[in-house]
Amino acid sequence: MIELRFESELAAAPDTVWRWATSVDGIADEMSPLLRMTFPRGMRALPADACAPGQRLCRSWLLLLRVLPIDWSDLTLVELDPGRRFLERSPMLSMAFWQHERTISPSPRGASVIDNLTFRPRRPLPRALVRASVALFFRHRHARLRRRFGASRPETA
């Protein structure tokens, strides 16, 4: 298993960050322009409370540079604390195991966003390459969040 952690302090209220980070527009903005994640037509955000833990929400395609399908994820939330935390454990084409926990909490000057990732690729790819690719992508996501909301202090990883 590979484990990574990313943390950013943002100059915005936790509820504002939560609403954006769990909206389809917010997810698209964080991933852009590297990837795009598809969602069913009409879906505007991850469910706030009408989520059956462990039940697939949808199949999302991951599109490289927004157009080239490179992976899919059966988006599955196993724990949800609306406004504060989600734990996603989603079957993926590329990963034998994928877990993404995001926590958003108050901090002295706004909100703290922490992403904890645990994953294992399906194919026997070099561990360092997979780790570096996922780390680069999540650093990009946090940079997009800091650009949108302002950073209250430098990023840690």
C-alpha cells in the first residue's frame, strides 16, 4: 500500500470550502486542466446526507486533459460527516485499492483541508512512479484550492 497526506490552510470558512469541494463544479476546478471526472447528468454535488454508505454513487470516467478516457472509478462513499469529512473507497480500473479521506475543519484563519490517500495499483508499475504521479496530481488539486480561496499559510505534504 502507498500512503500520502496533503494539507492546506485556506483563508475561507470551512462550510464555504466544503460546499465548493463537494460540488461537481468544485471537483472539476480542482482537477482542471489535467483531468476531468464525469458525473451523471443533473448531479450537482456529492450527496449531503442521502447517501447509503458503501453503495456506489455512480461510475465516473477520468478523462486526461478533459477528453481522453484513462480510468474509471465507481465512486463510493463509505463514511460521510456532511460539512466536515468524507471517506471514499472506490473500485477503480487502475487501482486494486483506492481510499481517499478528505477532512475540512476550522483553523485560526479559515479552514484546514487534509487529504489522506491509501492505494495500491492493479498493474505491476514502479511504486515510485505511481506514488509520484498521484502526489503530483494532489499537489495540483491543493494548489487550485489555495488559488481559489487564498492560503492562510504555506502548504504541507
